[in-house]
Amino acid sequence: MLTPASLVQIDREIAKYPHDQRQSAVMSALRVAQVEKGWLSPELIEFVAQYLGMPAIAVYEVATFYNMYDTQPVGKYKITLCTNISCMLMGAPEIATYLKQRLECEFGETTGDGAFTLKEGECMGACCDAPLCTVNNHRMETGLTREKVDQLIDALKLEKN
């Protein structure tokens, strides 16, 4: 269900733990699987569980507990806006309103063209640069303003084409 290259990445993560603790690599395995497939389908969660030798429900619990994992399809670009206290105090509510207007979708929704999914996120550990968001869990944009939001979305739309 995953490419050999992804399985090699997961095997590298498994090797970091004692032989009888391969399930400790579950978060890394889910990350690798999501990067390859875009989201974690029930079948993909089952595959990861079998590969790690653990119950599927245990893998599902991890996948649904952390907000960086997606158990539903998402757009090509997932924008996750931090809405914890520092970001809230520094303007996240206004940025949220503007993002929703600009993308024409609400938190938890994907734009009609399938390009963007907007999510609400927990603290991302960069409070001094609030408000902030991540793009596809790997790229952080800080000090958000309406202008920076416009620049980000415009740049991502150009990448999309």
C-alpha cells in the first residue's frame, strides 16, 4: 500500500527503537504515510498497524488525537492557523476571518477547487512570532497580517499551476 521508498523511511524510524518496541514508530510511520498519500484512509491506518504489529484501533487513536494527521481528504495545501492564547491575543481571530473570506471556506472545509483546506490548530511553539500558521505541516508562516495572507495564498496558487 506504500511505496518501497516510504517503507524504507518507516524502517529507519523503527530502527531507532528496541526490537520489541517497533510500535513506538507509529507517529513517524503515520507522517510518512500521509506525506505519500495525502491523508490517512482507514485502509492506510490498517496497513500501518499491520506493518508495526499493533492493533488498528491504537493507530487510529494516534491518528485522530493529533491535529497534524488527516483522516479525511484535504486540499493540496492545508493551512492550519494557530488559535491558542498567544496567537489569539496577537490577532488570530482577525486572520481567521480574513482567511475564511479569502478562501471562501470555514475551518474544517476545503475550497471548491480542492486546492486549500483550512484548519484550526493548537500551539505550534512559536508564540513570539504570533499569529502564525503552517502549510502542509512542514512550512511555518509567522507574523501574519492580511498582506502576508494574500502573499501566501497567491504564491501557493502559482505553485498549484
